[in-house]
Amino acid sequence: MELADLTHHTREGRAAGREWARQLADDPQTHARYLRNRAALAHLGWNPYLHDPKLPRRLHRVTAPALVVWGARDGVFPVSCAHRWAELLPAAELKIIPEAGHVPLEEQTGATVRAVLDFCGGN
Amino acid sequence: VQFFGFHLMPYPYLPEQHRASRDSTWVTLSNRHFDPRRGHELYQRYLGELVLYDKLGFDGVCVNEHHQTAYGLMPAPNVVAGMLVPQTTGKIAILGNAISLRDHPLRIAEEVAMLDVVSGGRIISGFVRGIGSEYHTFGMDPSQSRERFHEAHDLIIRAWTEPGPFEWYGRHFKLRYVNPWPRPLQQPHPPIWSPSQGSTETVDWAARHRYTYLQTFSDTASIQRAFSGFRDAAGRHGYTAAPEQLGWSVPVYVAGTDEEARRAARGHLDFLFNTLLRMPRDMFFPPGYLTAQSAPRVMGAKRGLGTAQADPNDLLERGFAIAGSPESVRQQVERYARELGFGVFCGTFQFGTVGPEEFERSVRLFAEQVMPALRAAAPATPAAPAGPELPR
């Protein structure tokens, strides 16, 4: 399975993801930047691995209104994570974007932007 | 050429289901597949095999450190070295302590100094970062690996060479009192070896410190590149690299005839490369483990290693391993020594599924019919430029 199959849900999204991975191997500069980004990710999220076990005990303190936007077909962090966030944040609104994977902004740009604008009270 | 006997202490009793799968043999292979009773028998046998190297006249024996894997049962190399001290008379090379992974480098300074004093100065101290998978094992940030390695190394060397107590306030380690008892017997400190997968930074680092650079699991073309990189680096640092500073670690199998040796070696190499070394690429090279500068070179040299099916014939062809009759092994080692210019040869006679009888036969044939010829033929080599004295 390729990374694009996890990060993207739609056929176009996956194709774009694969194309990006192909170009990555071809261009040394892009590849070097990719390696630096991965190193930064490890530096920030290696242990505990990409999550903060203290969050469930702390999120109740957030009083500000919050919007949780999640791709319904996220293959990296399953949609159950979104429900848990919405449950733990006292004033959260949950918006699940259909037909989207880990990057809803790329795959369902319109729906994602609308969700954010609605939340911010725009139009 | 100096000859060392290496041992991987593999755990060969893996279920057929695992062998046939593409699952990792590192980190996630459940330890319910480790049977402690069989483990007991293996350790007895393996320690005996290491002692056999010494009895048969190898210059030294080599142990190493790996974690959460059937590839090798030596998570604590200093413990294995400690068991070997009273049973051997030659050198004991610890290849090496993964100093980036340990909570505290002073522990290593203490343990290696103890071993050196008890053994009468027979310890060679290898320092490594630990392989990528081990950053998963210990939840250690791989992007800090190189930095921790350098600071731990600098601290250990200073602890061995500068009378304590002194203070150390580094980025990763902070100490009001550095003053380890005992100090090592070899002065100024035990010889340092740098086993590596060929990253530019490590090659340069080892050359700068005038250490011995040891390359493992590579084809001869990659070794050639790393060795000439080392010679160039030595030149940049103002000296000529001695052959004793270049080591080659390679699986070896000797039998009566070429045919017999190659046939048997193929099976063991298949298990070593296609089962024991198997892990996903992201586990082998976690993010930040290699610098952007080194990534293409190391990943090129290691292409497919552990992640793709290796053909044992191809491995033998490209110099990942040596197999043959005593005469043909002698010719191969001689030719490689001439072409690559190494002064340290670490033969790994125990790899994969090598049984006790064939191990002993292979090592005896090498010690009795290969080593003496190569020792006699070896040209006089200049002494290492800054190597500490080795009392024997």
C-alpha cells in the first residue's frame, strides 16, 4: 500500500499523491526538503508517538468555541478521533467531510472552506 | 591483516508462517516466539563458539548490540564481553555500544573501563548510534541521534583521559561530577572502532579521530567507496590512513569444496538477509536518522537490504558474503585485501541458521588453512598513527 492510499480517498487525490511521491524521488532539492520535514516531525512527535496522552485530561479547560473538521475516510487518523475531540472539547462543533481522506482541504476544498466560514459566521 | 571472529547470536527457531510473510523481524515480532529453554541452549553453544575463535588463534572476537529482534540475542554487549573475559586470551571487540541509545554515557565509560581493567587491556571499544529500528525500540528521537552520539563520545573519552572530578554541562547530559572509577587500563584509552553503514559524516568523524572504520553488510563496490572516502578524509585531516584503520565485516562459510560451501551458505544467507534482516524501510531509516546529505549514499548502499528479497547467489557475487573451499576463500580474501586495502578482517561465521558442526568445521578450516597463508603473505603495514598501546 502506498502512502497516497492512506492520505487520500478520491481517485484524483490518490493520483495526485502518487505523482507528488514520484516527483519527490526525481528532484534532489524537494527530496532534501521532504527529509528535513520528516526529521522535524520526528523531533516533535516521536515520543509519545504523534499524540499527547495528557490531552484528554486537559481539553475540558478550553472554553472557546471550537470546530473539528475531519475527512470521513481518513486513513491516517480514523474518524473516531474526531468524535473523541468533539466529545472532550466543551464547546465543539463537529464537521465530518464526506468523500475526503486525511487532507479534506485538498480533496473537498469547497465543503471544507464552507465549514470554516460557517463556523466563523462568514458567508 | 588481523583476523577477528564475529558472531551474531541469531535465533533460528522462527515459525514458518513468519518466514513466509513480509512481517518485520525487528521491534514488532512478538517475543512469544522466543523460547527461553532453547535460548539457554543457544547461549551455551554461542558462547562456546566465540571461545573457539580465540582458541584457534583469531586475534580477537567481536560482539555487538541489537534490540527486540531474532537477528541477534545480544542486547547487552558488555554482559557478553564480561562472560568472555575469563574464557579468552585475545582481544574482545565490542562493536559497539550504541551510545546514543543509553540513558547515560557514564554507564558505558564505567562498564568498558571495568572490562578493560579486568581483561588486562584486551578491550576494543566500538561506538555506534544503533540502527534505525532501535529508535523505535527505545522511543528515542532519531533526529537527535547524531548529536547524542557525539556528545556521549566526547564525554566518555574525556572521562577516560582527564583526571576527575570535573563538570560536564552539555546539551543532553549535565553532570556536576564526572569521576568514574575504574579508569581503563589501556592508555590513553582502549582503541575505538567505528562500525558504520557508510554515512559521509561517520566516515569523516572516524578519520578525524584516527579511529578504525569498520563497514558491515555492503557489497564490495560500496566498501570501496567508503574506504576511499576514509582515506580522503584522513588526508584532509593531515595524515595517511593505515590499513589497520580499515575493517571489513563479512559473513564467511568454508567447507571442503566450493560447491558444498556455496550450497550451504546460500540457505543460511537466505535466512539472514530475507528473514533476520527483514524490516520495513521506514523502520530501518526513521525520519531524521540520516542527514539529507548522507541519505542518498547510505540508502543506495543498502538498497533492498532488509526490505526486498535478496538472491543469495547475487549476494555472494557482489561480495556481501564469502563462501568456498579453503583455497578459494584464501584467494578471495587476498584479492579483496589487495583491492580494498583493509587491515582488519571480521569474519562472521555464525549467521542465519549455521549449525554447530558446520560452524566448527568452517572456522577450523579458516583458522588452519586460510589465516596462516594470509598472515605469511601480508606485506608489512605501517603502524596506526595514533593507536594506543595494546598490552597482550
